[in-house]
Amino acid sequence: MKTIIKLFIFLITAVVFLDSCREKEEYPEVPNLEFLSFTKLVHPAGYDTLGIMVVSYTDGDGDLGISQYDTSAFNFFVSYFVMNNGVLGPGLIYNNQTEQFDTINFNNRFGPLAPDDYEGWIKGEIEDTIKPLFDPRSTKTHDTIQFMVYMTDQAGHKSNTVSTPLIVVKNP
């Protein structure tokens, strides 16, 4: 019996010791993004209809996401850029009300990624669908575009900005 107790105490001590040697993951409170992939979906007629962008995130205090009741805010910001005469610049669209050009954005929102009472870091992936991928006003058969993305957390911290590689889009 004493041998079993000694063995049990040894096993508990070994588990505690090994767990304390394991490196703990820690992340800053400011969210961090990393671009993972961009996939184009093609219409049966042969033009590119929409894109699916995947980014990974880490957040040290787990406060990513906004309440479903907060309908006034975005927390995932996607800027659209298009190549014109070899120069990448913001995509623009004419606003009839202001009679000026506005930049094209595909901003979005996502709900909380951790429970309200959670304390700690989180990490994962976010998939965002961009529709339409092609510019219906373009007279070109192909456009070269790029997206730049950042997010904010509930404390107002702004993540780093990541970008897709240049994407060649086939227009209808």
C-alpha cells in the first residue's frame, strides 16, 4: 500500500512539474492578423464572381467581436485597390448625392469570438466573402486588384494591416 501511495505522489509531482515546463502562449492585447489565402469563385460563363479571403488572428485579451445589437459599427475593414496604368490606387465609385468619388470598401462585422465572461487570449481564422469580385463598370476584360484588411477589438485597439497579393480578375 505504501508503494502505491508513493507511486501516486510521484506521478502527481511529475505531472505538475512537466506542466510547469510547458511554454505558455501569450499575445499582446492589440489584435494581430496574418493573411492566409484568397480564393476566386468562377461563374459558369467564365468570369470571376466572388472571392473568399482567409486571415488568421490572435488577441491577447480575447475581446474581438461586437454585439449583435450594435448595428452601427464595423470591426473588420477591407479596402479595395485597383491597378490603373500600372499604379495601384483605391477603387472609387461616384456618389450621386455628394457628387464626389467615394472609396470602395467591403467592411464587415463579426460577433464576439469568445464568451462574455472569458478572460484570456484567443486565436483562430476569419473567412470573409467579397461579392461581387469583378467591377461591373469596368470596360477591361481583366482587372488587377488587391485588398488590405485590418480589424478592431472592443477596446478600440486597431490590428496591423495585411494585404492580399495582386489578384487578376476576369470580368463578364
